Amino acid sequence: MTRALSALIACLTCLQLSAKANDCRNYQHNDSINAELLLTDLRVLSSDDFQGRKTQTAGAKLARDYIAQQLALYQVAPLPNQTDYLLPFHYKNGLTSVEGINVAAMVAGTAFSNKYIIVTAHYDHLGKKGAKVFNGADDNASGVAALLALARYTAKKPLKHSVIFLATDAEEKGLFGAKGFVQTPPVALEDIRFNLNLDMLSQNKGRNRLYISGARYYPELVPVVGKSKEQAGLCLVDGHRSQQRGSIYASRNNWRQASDHAAFARVGIPYLFIGVTDHPYYHTVNDTYERINPDFYRAAAETSLTVLLNMDALSP
Ligand SMILES: [Zn+2]
């Protein structure tokens, strides 16, 4: 009896311990990133001044200028052979050729400087309809602000791999910024080990979960996800869930194609995609700074850094 009882107590303790990690009811913060700067970046990028950051608008230029200014402020350098952070590209809209502009920076690696991890987040959004601004706070000012937080961290504490930080344009139009990057890559594609794509990190409406997908296609990334789930200060779920059929939020159901990581996957670069699933504010005028969940978002950004560090720990 005693032995059975002690086994039972040990088991309850182990359950308690495992409930702490990856807890779906609470968030824990590890203070790996500066929460004030994180939230400021999100608030500024999704403010009315930026007019919804639609490609080829003054709002998109304001967003680029802000991202570039932050990168410069925290001494994250432009890509090698680049004098500034801007990477223009072209895509077809019907018969017209349209210019979009990505923003890119790099922190050289300490051990494998000729191997790259590319962190992506699209900065463009839907712009305005009439007088209504689509602020795109969650989609995807949240990913860009997290990307800036990861860039600040990495600039202070360089990783083993070189890390490229790429804020893409024209994602909403068809992933054109990411496609443009892989069409004329500034580094050889075979030297890019992984893509970590951040798209929508700040809405936990009803479901207290952050999703990470991609590992099912790339066995080498399975342990990265496993370890990150153990370390995450929130509930990190392996694989994006589809919404109910016929739901008005069903537009992003094909998660493999849902965001910029698809352009990297197409050229054989393994990816992990981090984001929430669609929510009632998705692509509406209600996707505003006031409606995000700051505590969840902060834990989501910290978890994105955890995933990046676990990717970096793999050897080339
Ligand atoms: Zn998006």
C-alpha cells in the first residue's frame, strides 16, 4: 500500500510539474525580451497614422521607415553589400508590374556565419476602405514587433547561425515579398537552413493557444518544437487547427500556404510558422491595438525567441 501510495504521490507531482509547462490557462514571462518596446512597436505600427500599411501607399512607407529606424537604433546591420535596409522587388498585378519593398537586416553568426536562419513577418496589411482604416494590429503588426524584439536580442547576443530579419511587403496580395526574396536571394538559398515565420501572435480570443506548424514536414524540426513546448510560457500547440467548415473565418484553412513560409517551403527551405488561428477580428476594422491581449502577446513573442534559439542549437 505504502509503495503504491508513494508512486501515486510521485505521479501527482509529475503531473503538476508537467502542467506548469505548456499551460493552457496561464502565461508565464521569462523576461527575455523588453515588453515595453514590444508593445510600443505594435501600437505605433497599427496606429491610424500608418493607414493600414497597404502595399504602395504612404502608410507602407511609414511602416518601412519605422522598422528601419528601429533596426538602426539597436545596431542591427543591413545585409552584407547593402547600404540600407530596403530590398525592392517586382510582381505582376494583371499586366502591370508593381514594385514592393521588403525590409531586411542581419546579425552575423558566431560559429556558422555562412549558414542562415531567416525570420520573417509581413508588415503590409489591407489599407483603408473609404474612411475606415484596417489597422492590422494582430495581422501582422504583432509579427513585425516580435521580429524587431528578436533582432534586438540577437544584436546583443549573436547566435551561432547568421540570422536575417526580413519584414516582407505584399504578403496580403499573394506572398509577393517572400517570393521576390527567394527569386533574387541576397545569399545562396542552399545556405538558408530554416525559415521562422511570425504571422498573428496577439489574439487569443476564446482559445488560449499559440500554434506552431511545419515540423510534420521536416523531421529535424520535431525536437525544436518539442523542446520549445516544454519551455514555452504559454500553451504552444503543434500544428494549426482548421476552423469549422463554412466558418466566415475559414479563409486561411490551408496553413501550409497561409503565409510567407510557403514561398520558402517551395524552394526546399524547412520552416516553422507561429501564429494564432483566425479570429472574429481577422481582416476587419476591429483588428486594433486595443483589442489584442498584451500578456498573451508578450508570452508569444518570448516563445518565438525560444523557438529561434532552439533552431539555432541544431548544427548545420
Ligand atoms: Zn497576415
